[in-house]
Amino acid sequence: MPLLHQIAHLAHVEIRTPVVDQSVAFFTNYLGLTVNGESGDSVFLRAWDDYENITIKLTGHATSGVGRTCLRAASPEALQARVREIEASGRGVGWVAGDQGYGDTYVFTDPDGHEFGLYYDSEWFRPTDELKPALKNQAQAYPARGVSVRRLDHINFLGVDVVANRDYLRDTLGALVTEQIVLDDGSVAGSWTTFTNKGYDAVYTRDRTGTAGRLHHIAFATDTREDILKAADIALEQGVFIETGPHKHAIQQTFFLYVYEPGGNRIELCNAGARLVLAPDWQPVDWTEAERAKGQAWGLQTIESFHTHGTPPVTPS
Amino acid sequence: MPLLHQIAHLAHVEIRTPVVDQSVAFFTNYLGLTVNGESGDSVFLRAWDDYENITIKLTGHATSGVGRTCLRAASPEALQARVREIEASGRGVGWVAGDQGYGDTYVFTDPDGHEFGLYYDSEWFRPTDELKPALKNQAQAYPARGVSVRRLDHINFLGVDVVANRDYLRDTLGALVTEQIVLDDGSVAGSWTTFTNKGYDAVYTRDRTGTAGRLHHIAFATDTREDILKAADIALEQGVFIETGPHKHAIQQTFFLYVYEPGGNRIELCNAGARLVLAPDWQPVDWTEAERAKGQAWGLQTIESFHTHGTPPVTPS
Amino acid sequence: MPLLHQIAHLAHVEIRTPVVDQSVAFFTNYLGLTVNGESGDSVFLRAWDDYENITIKLTGHATSGVGRTCLRAASPEALQARVREIEASGRGVGWVAGDQGYGDTYVFTDPDGHEFGLYYDSEWFRPTDELKPALKNQAQAYPARGVSVRRLDHINFLGVDVVANRDYLRDTLGALVTEQIVLDDGSVAGSWTTFTNKGYDAVYTRDRTGTAGRLHHIAFATDTREDILKAADIALEQGVFIETGPHKHAIQQTFFLYVYEPGGNRIELCNAGARLVLAPDWQPVDWTEAERAKGQAWGLQTIESFHTHGTPPVTPS
Amino acid sequence: MPLLHQIAHLAHVEIRTPVVDQSVAFFTNYLGLTVNGESGDSVFLRAWDDYENITIKLTGHATSGVGRTCLRAASPEALQARVREIEASGRGVGWVAGDQGYGDTYVFTDPDGHEFGLYYDSEWFRPTDELKPALKNQAQAYPARGVSVRRLDHINFLGVDVVANRDYLRDTLGALVTEQIVLDDGSVAGSWTTFTNKGYDAVYTRDRTGTAGRLHHIAFATDTREDILKAADIALEQGVFIETGPHKHAIQQTFFLYVYEPGGNRIELCNAGARLVLAPDWQPVDWTEAERAKGQAWGLQTIESFHTHGTPPVTPS
């Protein structure tokens, strides 16, 4: 049975930062997210087009890095079926209560140790009058502040063993491999997988430092490539560090900009136009070393820090 | 069991025209499609981002209107399961051979009599050297000619009984209702349904003339709203008739332009930014008469011909 | 001697409003202007790309309407030469001190009674640290708030006698007529004139009510047409009244959106791409009644209020 | 007396190429220009928004490089006055007949030896039926082919002595210096000058090879930055060599893409949004070495070939 679409979508991500206030300022003033409550050391933030209560859970911590990455199952049945697979894999941790707005969550880790949560029960976001959108088919009023990103788009994990991690998501969650980098020695240096009709939702890139559990970046979607050019203008204006871009990836044809939030985590702004993966028999597109040597789509060479900068794995806090 | 995603996507549509040569010129010079073979009275055309061999089958006929609308099933098993449901509904016609590039197709009709085909076997398009794209994750070279639409987006059928037709697609194919117009008397005047993460793939709008089997329009996706403004510029320049737009629909928030191809069929150019329907528990958004009376999103009143112009049902040729 | 370019540009406009606070909120939150001081009943506002201290002088008043429209001369010599012409015309009022940031100003009226000011001495805007731009060739940091209009673009006056007013600007200030509406009876119903390489800076449109001294609208420039689509999205979201648009004028090919600020004055957001008038022997483009009857560029009919709504002439306050 | 605006605009440029047919294919299929006649070894090409008959004169030659750069004077009087200044400078060559569509032209050279022509008499382009635009205020129908550039924007000359060349244009033609690169030793490595309200029309950049008379690039204007992203997509698709970009210059804030036409000449696609230089007392913006070391606006380092690749001076053919 095809497992694709058993996971409805990437739901929200927990990001750790040693400078919570500065990070909140970045997410609200630069990206245009809205604060939607807090709990303990964590602040919850929302992108205007996300229908749930949380897009980012920003948690104060000694280091930067990714915390729990949450996925929403397509149905209660799909949730139970996925949990059975995960338990069978021996990587299950167990059920925990959700944060505000979503229910019981099954926690597990990928082979690299990145933590995931899987749930189905979710309360839709109910905007206050101030955040009420003019059109009822929209979750929240468009903020018109900073980049005003539409929604969380994807997450890119650094991994010691790309294939092991990628196959784990494929086998337990039904992720579909859409594109990958296959080196001359046959090893896979990067793998893009999707749960939806988007080109990708979760990516693993080889961690050249051999460290397990690091984050490469999380990404937010904009409506146009011009929005990303404006994101670069605004980054310059607001003193946000631009690592590379704007330019177009050959892989997935994503137009991108990479910046660092004040906590040190890499953030991508991305747009791939109206591109979707609709073919049910899509075969992975393999990119060779020779092809990668040509640089990005229009020739930009990959910046060195792209291969080295990652934010740390979870450590006991 | 949720049926969503049993149909992979809207695959291609047969459009009838009394002026084949002029219609081909419109599809190639204005929309930027590519001719990909012909058969009998039909010419096959492709949009550059569609991975299969046919986007539009343009068939010479005494009248305009829609012929067979083809959907691709998500798997051989899904195909068989859907055919069983259709047969049980009593609306099945039977298996026929596919055109170039796709295999055996099960033919059936909706309650209004619009003809559908459902298949799984499909050969991916293999571009000639001239049409070979620079990036291997793309089906065909970008034409840079006319509007250069990316892909077929959706079809909008006129229907005598919107609910009967819509429910038929829901019950046999797993279409999800995302938005609808509910009149003060409780009747549904329009219904938007999806098979994918797009906001909609197939729409039924009430035919005020009471005629069964007519077409309201087919639509092509562009990457940006600016592409649609350019489409209006080019329409003016090439003498293509603009019916209404560009403007933004409140429903689905689609930015639109409606033009007529020389055979008289209405064609939409559409873009909804990066908007997707990802929630597995999406509830239909109901639009009331009062809300519709406000016009489109920014206030444009719906043009009268939008309620009257449709292209005819299939008649014995 | 050709007079074109004796006037450097339209500098700033005084707008009257009975609801100053609400109007300030509109100009700052919706348009993205910045408050830059106040004086008496007036608040000074700036667009980020204007190099002088004032873009709009917003003045509390019993009614809406336009106050003084200020132009900057191209040189001290040009100022003196223009003042001599104005004095000779008998429409001069005399010298007054400028507001903050610009010097002695010669006041005069056009035949309709709209008040103008002409000056040369001007202090460039010096941003505070908070408003300091990242790039030194820019006047002020990009606000990334609301529409974030770039600069004042043009003013459109209603006039009883279009030709008399237009010729007055041509003869005394060197305005060049670029386009006009010539009715079947030979009369001119609208005239677009420029002082620069832009298609137009000052427009006169016939006031069908026969009232002298009214304002049709003032306009702000954006970088793209998509910015104007976003301006419509944001207007809807913020409850700003949209009168008509977005659409494209046939005249000057300007992409437009018309909204009303809370005081009742009509505001246009406009963009004409990279279009410039560079020909030194440009001849006025005449638009006939038959051509106007086709509607705007893509067919939108001109909204009735466009012919009736204007904001009142100056009355003794 | 201020000389600015004595020159109406950069009119057209002669480009030499050893591969005329391939270069014509580039200008027509990639850039979207239209062939408008030929004479001897030269082919005349037009951009759709240029009102004169020639945008580019493409001349077969043993080498690449720039031929004569033609400017249109603002009036017959301005032409005579400029010629008197040029003659007085000792760099005048004399009067020659114009090519098709423009009249007697005074030829001269800048200190580096680049050849210029100055004329006033010009016949406006009269489109054939096929090229007739839908809107009468436009020179030619929008081609909707390739990049479809709007008009010639500027020329960038390599020069041995930037200041000598720049001052020559300033003193004889009234060019205004808007921005410049001033090295730590006080010398000027690049200077941007304008004849219009555009940020620049003619640029001199220091030739590090010490060769006189070379061309750095010519540039074409597009309406949006997205048009330039599409230009990069189409370059990749059509096999056009991309040297660098798309990115944003800090200087003049121009969004750019640099490609080479088949003859080897560098071509820029450029857009600066709605930015204009309107201040009559504009002071040159000086960029220091330290500022230049930061790279372009968003951090892209200047590519090495940008400092070395130029196309050769005129040699006896």
C-alpha cells in the first residue's frame, strides 16, 4: 500500500536559541510572524497562512539548534498505523501531551537522533479581532510587516548517514524521495523527501563534521521570487546576516535566500513558483558530482559555510 | 477510509473547436504550449511543466465545448478500486484504449453527462533535443513565448445540479470539497473540489440555463500574479478577447484572467501564490449570497457573461 | 528656449483632512510613510525614497481637499525666471517662508484657483539612526510596513477648464503635454503634463460639476505592479476603501489602484514599469471618445464615482 | 548655465561581432529585439519601447567591441551648442550622414578613443501592421519572445583615465555625475553619469589592462526584477553564458544579470525599480574601497572576469 499522504504535512518546529528576545524580534519584525502565547522558556509563533496554533516554538537554551519537529498525521487511523511502524523500528520514545492547540503526540527519533513528534488532534487557530482576516478562507490577517512569510515550508537536517535517516522516514512515515545528490562513489550526500504535493518537506544533507543531530536550516514559503528579493533588501536594512543568495537551486528549482536568526540558526526564504510534484510514479532525480560542480542553477558556487555551519544537537539543558 | 489522494491529479482535457487552426495558434502563440503529435481530427498540446504527453487534446468539431476530461489514478490498485465504485454507481461506460502516451482508460460520465476518463498507465514525456530542458528535474524547456503557462490547473464545469455532480466525484473518486457558494435557500450554486494539495482541481457551477453538460472554463497555472498581468498585456496585443480580470477571486483567493480561445471556449489564467490546502480536516468554506454580493476580493462585480457563457455539451458529431 | 526641466520635480503636496489622526494612521500604517515633524494643525510625512523633508503636509481642516502643491525649481535662475513669468501672468500671490526643510516659496494659483508654491532652496533629509538606510544612495531605510510606497508620483487636479489650466502650467513652468483626451467636439477633457522624464507629473481632468479648485487624486509610486496587487490585499485587510482597480490605464499605461484615505481624499498607487518619456520631440497622444469607450487597457469600465468624487477647493477656514 | 538635459538620451549603440548571424539570433530570440533593416555589414535592431528606428546597430567585424555610440540632442540649438564645445575641445571628427531614420551626425571621440555621434533629426519608428501595438502610446507591439527587454538603458565603457573621460562628457555634453568609486589613493575607479532623470546613462570603469577604447557592457531595461530572474532562466535554457548575477548592485541599487552575446560582448539586463534622480542639486555618492570590499548589495563578491573581460577597441578593419 502506498504510504504517501499518510502524513498530512510538516506542522511546526521547535527552535532553540540562547537569545530568545532577539530571536523573537527577528521572527516578528523580519519574518512577520505573530506571537501566539508562551509556556515556560518557550514562545509560540505563527505564520499568517498556517491554520494551526503553532508554526515555530522558540525555546530558550544554552545553544541554538532544533528541538522537536512535529508532523500532523492524515487521520487518526494513519497516526495509529505510523506509531505501530515506529514502535516496531525500536526508535519510539512514547506519548506526551501536546502544547497549546494540539493533542497527544508520539515522540520518536530518526537514526541521527533528531527528535520528532507525530499527532493528529489539532485545534484550528481562532484569530482575535485584531488578527481576523478580511477573507474567511485565510487563517489570519496578512501582517504587511517585514517579509510576511506565508507558512513553514520545510526542514533540512544535517545527518551522519543520509540514507539511513531518509529511509527511516520513507519506511515509517511514507516519505517519497523526489531528488537526491549521488556522489561518484555511489553514496548519497543529500536527499529531498515529501509527504505532500510539494517538491519536498524534509531534507537530509550529509554532515561533513560527522556530528549527529544537527540542523541545517528551516524554511518559510513566500508567494513570489520578488518577495525573496525584498527579503534580501529588508535583511540588509535590518542588519540580518545574509549567508548566500538570492539565487536559484538547481535541485527542486527553489529560489532561495539564507539568513541567520540572532540565535545562530540558519533560516531559508524559499519559493518554487507553482511547481508541484503530482506524478504518482515520480522517480528520484539524481544529481551527480559533475552536475553539482556547475554550482547553483545560474552558476553561483555554493558558499563554504553551507557545508560547515549547522546548529547543534540537543544536549542536556 | 479517506479517499483523498486516490486520484493523483487532473491529467488532460479534450477541448472541441470549430476552428482548429486558429485554436492551435492560440494555444501555441498565446499560451505558449507545444504541439506534441496529432491523431484524426485532434491535435495534442503540452504545457512545459506537465510530465505526461498530453495537456490538451484539441479536437475539430461542429461546436466548441469540452470532450473527455482525464484523471490519473494514484496507483493501479486505486484505479481498480475507483472503477469498481463507478461501475456500482451505474455511470460507467467501459474501458477504451488511451491516446498516445497513456494506457487503458475507464470512461464514465458525471450526472450532468460530462465525460471522464480514468487511467494509471502513463509514459512520461521524452523531449526532443530542441525541447530538452537545461535542468533535468523539468519536463520540457521553458518556451519563453507568449504567456508560457506552467501546467493545466483545473476545470470548471457548468452543471444543472451542482451537489449531485460534486457528490458523485466525492463518492466515487474521493474529491474533497474545499469551498462552496451556499445560497439563502440552502442550495449550492458552486462547489470547488480537490484531489491534491491544491485548493481545487474540479469545480461545478450552476448552469442558469438549465442545460446539462456544458463547460465553464479550463485553467492554466502561472508562477506569479505578474505573469497574469503580462497575460492581459499580451492578450490585448494579440487580439485575444478578455472577458474579465485580471482581479482576485474571494473564493480560493485565485488571481485570474478570463479570455476566450478562438473556438469560443473560456480559458482562465490563474495563480494563488504559494497557497495550499494541507489540513486533513479541512471543512468547506461556505460563501453566502451577501458575501458574494460584495463582488470579487477587491470589489470587482462579476461580469454578466460569466453567468451565461458556456460552451456546449457533446452532441453527436 | 525649451522650458522643460526648468522645474526639477513635483516636491510635496498639502492635503487637508477633517480627521487628522485617522489620516496619519492611513499614511503611516497603510502607505508606510514616516512622520517627520509637525507644525500647528499640520503633520509632515515622508516617503522613504524622497530626498527632501516633506512628501505630504497633512493639515487638519473642516473639509478634505488639496492645499498648496509645491514644485522645486531646477536652479535659482530657473526659479527667478519662472517667478517673472508667473508675475507677468497676473496670478502671482507673493513670497512666503517655507516650512521645515525648504526655503522661500513663491505662491501662485492656476486659473482654477488651485494653490501652488515654487522654491529652490531645500535641505536634504538627514535620517536619524533609526531611519538610516543600509545603502548610502538612499534617503531613508525601507520601512517594510504596509504598502511602503517609494515616492510621491503625481497630482491630478479637477479643473473647470482643462486647457486653460494646462496651458498655464505649460507657459509659465514649461510643462510638456504628453497625452490628452480630446472629445468629439474638440474640447480637451483631460491632459497629462510632465516636468521630467516621467510620463506625467501633473494632470488636469474636467470637473463635470463645474466646481473650481477641486482635487481628483494624488499618487504614490511603487516599484512593481505586484506591489499594487499587494496594496489591494492590504487595503482589504486594513479596511481601506477601494474605489477601483487594480487595473491598467490605457493612458500612460499606468497600473493603478484607487483608494480613499479616511479624510475622503482619493489616493492612487501607481506603476508604469520602466516606461519613460525620453523623446525631446514627443507629440501629445490624443485619445478619442471612441477609444475611451473601450474602457481601460484591459476593458474595465471607468467607475462612475471617478467622474464625480473630488475633494473640495480651499475655503476660508 | 546648467547643461543637464541638453542631451535628451542615449539613442543607440553600434556593436561589432565576428559572428553576425549568431549575434542576431541572440538579440532577437533571447533579448526579444526586432530586426529593422540592414545596410552593408550591419543589421539594425529595435527594442519594442524605443521610439526611434535603431536601438542596436550590429556590425560584422574581425573582433567584438563597441563602434559608435549615438546620443540624441534635446533640440537643434542644443546640438549646435554641444558641437561648438566639442570642436573647441579638439576632439571633433566632423559631420557624417546618419543611418536609416536619423539625420546628420557629428562624430567625436572621448579621450579614450571611444567614438560618439550626436544628432537631433530623427524619424520616429512607424510599425508595420504586424508590429503595430494595441495601445497608441507605445512604439511597437510587445514581442512576448525571450526576455522582451523594454529599451536600451546605458553603456559602460572601460577607460584608461576614468576622470578624464567622465569630465569630458560632463564639460561638453552636460553629463551629471551621480555616483563614483573613489579609491583610498583618491583616484576614481568608476564613475556613473546621467543625461536624464535615470540614475545613469553612461559609465566609465577603469581598464586595469591599461588598454584604451574597450567596452565593458551595454545594458537593457526590464520592468521588474522578476523579468531579470526570468532572463536568467531563459539564458540557462537557451545556452546563453551567464557571467554573474542575478544580484543587486550597491551602486545605483540596480538589479542585474550579466551575460555574453555570441560575439563576446557583455550584455546587462537591469532594473532599478521606480528609482529616479530628481534632485537638481544631487551630489555624487562616493563609494570607498572598504565599502566596495563588502561586495554587492547583498554580499555577492564581484566576479574576477568583471575586472578583466572587455571587448576590444576599434581597429582598422
